[in-house]
Amino acid sequence: MVKMSAFEEENNMSKQQNSLKIGLIVFVAFCFALGAFVSGLKVGQGAVALGQTASIFNFFQSTEVVGSETDNEPDLAEFWHVWELLEDKFAYSSSTDEVSQQEKIEGAIEGLVASYGDPYTVYFPPVESEAFNENISGEFSGVGMEVGLRDGLVTVIAPLPDTPAEKAGILAGDVLVKINDVSAESMRVDEAVNMIRGERGTEVVLQVYREGEMEFIDIPIVRDTISIPTVKTEQIDDTFIISLYSFNAVAETQMKKALREYLESGADTLVLDLRGNPGGFLQGAVSIASYFLPAGKVVVKESFGSEDIEDEVFRSRGRLIQIFNPTNLVVLVDNGSASASEILAGALKDHEVATIIGSQTFGKGSVQELVELDSGSSLKVTVARWLTPAGVSISDGGLTPDIKISRTPQQRIAGEDPQKDAAVRFLAGEEVVSEDFTDDLLSDETVE
């Protein structure tokens, strides 16, 4: 083990840029981690049998719209012509609020951003931008659940611990059908966020589809102020367990404290639990990886999808606290482990310093850059793709554990945790064999 001074902060950090690279999935309102429903939803045994796939919205199907391609420069004159026509001709009614000039500009920008067809590239007007920054800082108002993008429809990755969503019974894999009786079928994520947000103490009713259930489930949730839990520690026999729930602004500091606890505990082995962790700041993942990898080891690569631009490589800063190997370090993952979680788990897996146990990860392998604009708005834009040190794209189905162990919704409700139990038994020297199971709804699809 190295001395505690390995934990000391670096004082000569570069000044923070206006644009912050963040790994998906970050939080807005109820944890805005750009989420979406699965439109062609496979119905399991015991549910409604509707053929090979079944839409939960009366068989609605997505239609691909192909626009004409042209090499000509864009005709902005037509844009302004349409603007003038709307100004001159649109007839407001008693049920139609007049649109301000600023709202028109924001609407035009949102349309431009949406035309790129990337659900992770998003424009935030000033109010939503402020909420977004509040949420990734570690505290926000809402119900406290993480959502992930699936084919344009909103799916719960996981409720955060000790939040209204968890207490109300929201489970990983639930898909939103309605929000306060409003259909979520074609709802954008920011629209869902705005509907779920609200004043502390007020109620929102979420109707969800849950795999294996015969009917939709209505779940009332009372909103509250959500302090995003970042780290929790416990010890089982000679195994110390650190649960990391988010790579938010305080993750590195809290992780450092947890690792101190581990070194002082006398435990021989360590479990790093990244289940249900939707990601956050890239630098947080790199910093935390530096406690497990020697200096100079590759943590992650950014590929910009162009032969003219070299991959950007992020390396360990060499804050190694002890020598880890697959027999004394286990990383737990599941379908709620995304982005920065996958970066960290992938680095430890590729460098063979940990054994990965759990189920297939989410598969969010794109890089977003948050650009703050002068108006107070911000733009979150996909700028690159994540690659593990071995060059594996995280988007290609996520990470596959070394030992596959499932955890069903029924086991979650009952408080049973076979994945954690398997990790403790493995580190105690017992043989743990992979289960033969098909990963659930969230893990068998790839998000680009």
C-alpha cells in the first residue's frame, strides 16, 4: 500500500473550461439521463401475447422519414420568409398563448438540434440549463430516478436509493406510459422532465409498463428535494464494499474518503459497486480509475470518427492505493451501469486488475460536451465515442461481465442481492459460476 499522501489533491489543476465533457447519463429533474421507451417491446411469459414483438401503445410503429439531399447551400431566405409569414398570418385564439420572440428563437434552435437525430444532443433554454447544472452538481428537486434512452421512449434505469421513486416502488426496467394521464408515447425527454418536475410536496402519477405484468401500473409519487447519494460503504466479513451511485461533482472527494475507510478497515478484499450508476463527469471516472491503476495506464479513449483526428487518450494519474488483481477486487455492474461507470469498469477489466460480476451494462458509449452559451442557455452535443483501453466500443452492447449473475425485480423488492452475495463469496475463495440467462430488456439492446 502507498502512503495516505497518495490521496492529496492536485493543486495545479487547469482552469475549468466553459464546456464540460460529460459521460452520459446525467441528471435533470428526476435524473435527466436522456431516456426513451422501447417501441417494439418483447412481452415475456405471463404477459399479453401479441406476436414476436408488441407495442405497448396499440402497435404504434416508428416511421423513417427520408428527406431529399442536396449539395446546395441552405436557403436561409426561406427560413426568414416562413418567419415573416407566421408573423403576418398566424391567428391567435383564446386557447393559444402568444409566442414571444425569444421563444421562437429557442424553438428554431431546438428544431435545428433535433434534425441531427441524436437523442443525446440537446439544447437547453436558460431555465432548463440551470436545472441541468443543478442536477449534475448533486442536488435537485424531483422524484429521484435515472432514465435511459431506448428507441425514442422513456425507460427507467434505476431509482436512486432512499428517494421518493424508490419508496413508491419504481423499478429498473419500468417504461413510462403516462405522466399524470398524459401519454408518453411521443413525448420528448425534456417534456417528460418538465412534467415530472414540480414543487416539493406535490404529487405526480406515473403509469408504467413492467415486464411480466398483465396490466399497466399506476404509481403516485410525492416530489421532494433530492440529494443525489454518491457513495455508501459497508463491510461483510473481510470484504469492504463501496457503492458509487454517480460520477457527479462530489464523486471523487467522497470516493477518496471511502477508500480511506477501506484502508483503515483491515479488510483484505474490495467490491466496487457500480450498479445503477448512470455516469456523469468523464474526469471523475479518470480520477477514480487512478486509485486502481498505475500511472500512465490508459483509462479510456475518445474516438472522433475521423481518420484526420487522432483518438484522445486519458491515462491514470498514478494515485494507486495498493496493488489490485482479479482475486482481491470485484466490480459489480448491471443494466443501469452506463457511460462513466462503463469507462471505469472497462478500464479495470482490460488491465486485468478486477473481476467484473453482474449483468450486461447499458451500452452508452458516446461523449457529450456541455457548452454554456452567452444567453444562459446551453448545448449538450455528442462529440466522440468511448473506447475501452483494448479499443472496444462501449456502445456495442455494453460490457460483458466475467461472471454473469442476474438479479430479478422480485429479488430487488424482497431485498435479496445475489450479485453482491456472489461477489463476497468469490472474494472469499469460493467458486462462482456464471448463470445461463438472457439479460433483461435494457441490456439486450445497443444505444448509439
